[in-house]
Amino acid sequence: MEKYSRKDFLKKGLIAGAAFAGAGTLLSYCRKPADEGGADEAASQSCNDTSGLAENEITARNDANYVENSKTPGQTCSNCNYYTQPTGGAYCGGCQLLKGPFNPIGHCDLWAAKA
């Protein structure tokens, strides 16, 4: 068995600790805002582009009182039964009842718990 001096042990321990800390820092930047509770970052994303919608579709969205950032605890678009997950790396999802993009942390009066 090879013997290590105290100096070698401490040096290798410090190097390993720095590597773990660095890896943790790098991995923390790889998270998705909505999945990890990054509400501040998610709140900066906008899903209000209604340029491709007809007037009646915009009216229905407004009548449902859609907001980009839910004020109702435990009720967000991402945990609504009608929410459809975004595709192709997009941030905004969809809705089975309304047209247009919807923020995962948004809310409207049509919210229903996932079945």
C-alpha cells in the first residue's frame, strides 16, 4: 500500500473539493426555469404574442383573465389539466381551450387541476 504524506492528502482533498464545487456551479446553470422554481427568470419570459390570433381568439383569452404570472398559489398553467407542454425548445406552451402561447407560470379563470 502506498503511503501519502499529510501534505499530499490535503492537496488532493483541496483539488477534489474545488472540482466538486466547480461542477455544482456549472450544473446549476443547466436547469430549466419552470422546473427548478426559477420564478424570477421565468417571469422575464413573455408569452403575450397574440399577433397570429383572430380577434375573437384574443377576446376569449382576455375574457378568461389570462395573466403571465399567477397570483393564485398552487395554480399555474404548467399544472393545469388543459396546458400543453412546449415543443422544439420553446418556452411558452399551449392550451386545449384557448389559442396562443401561454407562460408556464401564468394563470387564467379556466384553470383545472390535472386529472
